[in-house]
Amino acid sequence: MKCGLFTWLAALMLAPAPLMLAHHSFAAEYGSKPITLRGTIVRFVWMNPHTRIYLDVTDANGAVTKWECEGSAPGGLLSNGWSRGSLKPGDRVTIEGFPARDRPNICKVRAVKLANGRRLIMG
Amino acid sequence: MVFSLLLIGFSPALAQWTGVPIRNIPRTKDGKPDLTAPAPRSPDGKPDLSGVWQGDTKYLQNVAADLRPGEMTMLPWAEALTNERKTGIHAAEEPQANCLPPGIPRINSTPYPFKIVQTAEEVLILYESYGLTRQIFLDGRRVVGDTNPSWMGYSVGKWDKDTLVVDTVGFNGKTWLDATGHPTTDALHVTERYRRRDAGHLEIRITIDDPKAYVKPWTVTQVMQLLPGAEVLEFACDENNRDLPHLPGAHMTGK
């Protein structure tokens, strides 16, 4: 999906988007200590009630860990400058988020920094 | 030919479902929506509440966020339940986690916009949140007798000068007023006073009267922002709701 200049302008013209773009409370599921993940996009699932980013994170020894990170709903993200084409398999990204309390390698996304330096706020 | 050129010239806008310039708003000299202009009026002289609006998610977390101690007092059972819900142990029982309707007034502060369509006989609200709709009848009907208990209640409205006063009853008592967990019961009566302060701001003064849960009625005021060019999109909550099994508490049954 193309995201022309108009899309970004339209997004900028909208009222400040809420940062907590959740359909329910996250507090019970995710911790409050932030984490940063640098990895490669495997899949970006553009579905309700939350989008999901699947990514491979490679450590210094070359070992790959598969992460699944939950984001805001597609509708809210569209207003926030996102589209379903914002992340593509193979994209190198940095994810700022919060880890799940009860499971490893699961997180809630707050923002994604793209390889071109753009930072997309998710919620 | 000119039309074709216009089409080409504006094709990025026309290609978008959102971002289409809206008509019923005053504009500044440079053509931008004038959000501080006086509120537009409908042909019958009433303020026109029509538009796509976004509430303040501060109240999604805590509807009583602006109240001072003592302005809202819960009955002991309601306070005990709220304190439990605050800890997160009942997170799977929150209707939203189950993709169930947020109810009134919580739906005003979800992070999804809503569209008001106003006619002389009724006001319709299309909520992106959970794809819900609401009919507020202005034709003088009243809720009489036993209604089928519902998540969103039954709404009637009347104009008080420039304010639309909406009364809603007939709730099922299952909704949480916010993520903090302030409870409701089937005795809930919500009064919303909608006043379009200016073109860009819609004030909703909300009174919660639920004598089975709260000592006395209490009132909060929330302000909605106009989103010029925004549209209400589909929100099919059940599409991929994978959080529920990981939330503490029992899922809602009989969904």
C-alpha cells in the first residue's frame, strides 16, 4: 500500500492521537519496564483488536530469538500515520515496548523505529 | 477535460477513504477548518453536533480522574470490587477484553472516533469502537416498564436551549465504567449533556446515577475533539483476539 505525502499530512492534521491505543487494559498482561528490540520483520499482522509484529532478533553469537509483539488496532494506527504496508518482511527495525509478565519473547509495542530513521508511534 | 485534470490533481485525496475535506465546518482565510469558530447550526436552528469526534482516553483509564475525594463515593461492595479489579486479577472479566461493548459513558473515551449524525427526530452515533451504533430518539418516547437489559442502554434526548440532554437506562449492569474497574448495576441511569462549545470541541457533561453502586449521583465533564477529515472505520474486535487466554481471571461466559 502506498503512503503518499497526503497520508502523512492528513495524519499530522488530525488531533493528537492517544498514546494508549488499547481495547482493554494492558497492565495485567505486560510489565512497565521498557525493553528495546533490534530485529528483522518476519510478518506484520494487520488485524483487530491488535496488530501483531513477528520479528527475529539475532544476538551477538548469531542465535535467533523469535518475538511476537502486540500493537494497536488498525483503525487507530491509520490515523497515526501507519498503514498495513508500514512494515514488510525483511525490514530492519527497532521496537520499543514492554515485555509480557507471564511469557517469554512477547511484548507490547510502544513505537517502531524504521531503518530510515522514522519513528512510528503505536501506543 | 477540466474535470479530468481536477481528478488527477486531487487523486491522492480521492484515493483515500479518510482525509476527504468536510463541508459543514467554518474555515479560516487559508482554508483550514476553523476549530474555534462558533458551532454550526442545523436548518432547524439547533446546534449541529454532526461530525467525527475523538474523546480523551484519560477517562478510559479512570472516569473519575478529575474528581476530588468525596465527589464520588462507592458503596462498600463496589469499592471492594474496584480495589480488586485495580490489581489486575479480574482482567479477563473486563468486557472489553472479551470484545464486548464498553457501554455508556465509557465508549466516549475509547481510543476510537465516533460519528454523530443529527436529524430533527433522532441523533445517531456510529462508534468505531466495536462497530457499535446508538439511536438517541428525540420524538418524545420514553423507556417504560421492563426492557431487555443491554450493554449500551436505551437513549432518549431533548434539547435544553443549546444543549442536547440524553438520558440512558436499561443497562445490564455488566459494564465497567473504566479500566480501573468502577462497576455498574442494572439501576444505572446515565445523563449526558452534549454541548458543542465551538466548531472543534464537543463537551459532554456526564452524570452517573447508580444507587446500587454509588452513594449519590456524580458528574464528570469530558471534551471531545473534532477530527476534520477522519472517518469511522471497521473495528472487528473478534478477528484475532489472542490476549484473553493470557489475562488473569475467568473469561466472560455466555458471550
